[in-house]
Amino acid sequence: MKYIVPALVVLAIGSAATAAAVLGAETDAVPTNASPIYGVTLPDGYRNWELVAPALEGDPLHELRAVVGNKIAMDAYRIGTLPFPDGTVLVKLAWKRVQSPEFEPASVPGAATTVQVMVKDSTRYESTGGWGFGRFINGKPVDQAQHETCFACHEAQVRGHDYVFTRYAP
Amino acid sequence: MKYIVPALVVLAIGSAATAAAVLGAETDAVPTNASPIYGVTLPDGYRNWELVAPALEGDPLHELRAVVGNKIAMDAYRIGTLPFPDGTVLVKLAWKRVQSPEFEPASVPGAATTVQVMVKDSTRYESTGGWGFGRFINGKPVDQAQHETCFACHEAQVRGHDYVFTRYAP
């Protein structure tokens, strides 16, 4: 016996992202995988980008982190270009910090936590120093309230470095 | 008044590496920038390689670290190839861990310390699990005594992962 399943049911039981991708072909709606406020999405292939620097985030998160950058970002870092040019994209990967099971003095990455993105577009993001922000967990953006905190902190702490905390580690 | 400086004097007051590079064109001597025992040198362009994973080294070194790999290494990590194929090169960068001056919970890279290299060549390095090791400070290999400790530790701790501590952080 065969069952014929209406397309609408397939969409309904599929993921919201899949449905949005299908529907998106006919609308201009912001994709559901884009951050609130900024509309920033996870850039393709960022895990293959070059390393800017690692970092350790202490209490209460206890995370190892690594910022990677696209080519525009890396060129700017290495030349020392400030402000960063439009098209710069920085991605911060983060993992829970766990004890190495094999080497007592070392901590290593455990489960991945957040992925955070900064995109430079001085026109689109003029009111936030030229930067759009996105924070993602399991590929999905976190809520608007969290995104409302991004720029205020970057503005308060690192305005003199074009709102970017991370420096290049040579 | 002009001074004419004999070429030999220029070599003598230049760095040993420069002299070796010049002399190397006419000899087969191991370059002075190669590690003892293994003859491993710092690979060209490693700072542009992709990230395998960051790590934290605790007491007494207090370092942030990041392992990067060449294309053969990254392909092997992503596919899960073990043992790593010949031609794999892994480089561990290390920096003193210092308090971020701008964000209280974070530690960031300070001064660079050592750069450590593993090169897979199952023929050349057959007696050490197929791996050659090099540890460098300011571009120069450290002494033989330090290189004598490399394989014993890797063999004791991570023989089951082809003598490699670092896992890929997704």
C-alpha cells in the first residue's frame, strides 16, 4: 500500500529552516537563520578561515575560543588597517574548556557552544560603528535581547580598535 | 671616504642562519635552523594554515596555544584518517596567557613563546612512530636534550591517536 503525503504536510513536519528556504524563493522575508536586529547569518566555510587569535573565557563560561577571519579581515590585521574595511567578517568559535584526559597541565575544547559573527558594512550598520552582530547556537541565532547587548559592550570597551576586541596573535 | 668590507666579514657578523643559507648552496649540511635529531624546519606559511584546535596550558607555563595544520592534515582530521598520511604537518603556536585589558573574564595571547612542529614521514621517521619533531624559539630550534623528550611523551600518552594529542575542534 502506498501513502500519498501532501506537500504542505511535508513542509509542516520539516524544520522551520527548510520551510523558510522553500518559501524564501517567493518572498523577501529575512531568513530565519539570520540574527535579530542585524540580519547577520553564519558565513559559508568560516571553519576553514585563518586564525586571528585564541582566547580563554573564564568564570562563569569556562570556554576556549578562537577568532578566525575572512581574507579581508586577515589582510587588514596583518597590515594594521583600522578601521577594518567593508567586507570584513570575523567569527568567534567557542567550546567548553575541559581537562585533557591525556596531559595533566592542558585544557582542550569540549562541546561547542556559541558562534559569534561580526560583519563590517559601514553603510548598513552605520548606527552601530559599521558592524553587524550575530550570535548563534547550533546554527540558530539567539534572541533579540541578547543581540541588544552586543554593540553597547564593544562600544564601551574597544571603540579605539574599531569596536573589535581581538588582536592578531603573531 | 669609502670602506670596503670583505664578504667574509659580512658573513661573520651576519646571523648564523644567513651564513648557512649562503653556504648551503654549496653544501649538503643540515641547515642550522633544523631541529636536532629530526632535521625538522619551520614550514613556510604555517601562520596561514587552518585551525585544528586551541588549547590552554596551565601551570607552570600559562600559555594559550593553537594547533594549525597543512591541507593534508586538515583533510585527515575532517575525514578521520588514522594514521595521518605522509606529508601531514602540524604546527602548535604558543603565547603567554595574559589578562585582557578590556574584558575582565578573558585571557588573551601575550608574547609568543615556542612553535612546535610535527612532520609525518613514515620512512624517514620510522623509529619514532613516523613523526619528526621540532621545537623552536624565535625561529631557532632548541637543544637536543629537549628534542629527546618529544617522542617518549607522545608514545606514552597518545599512541592510540597516531601519537598526536590534538583533536579537531568542530
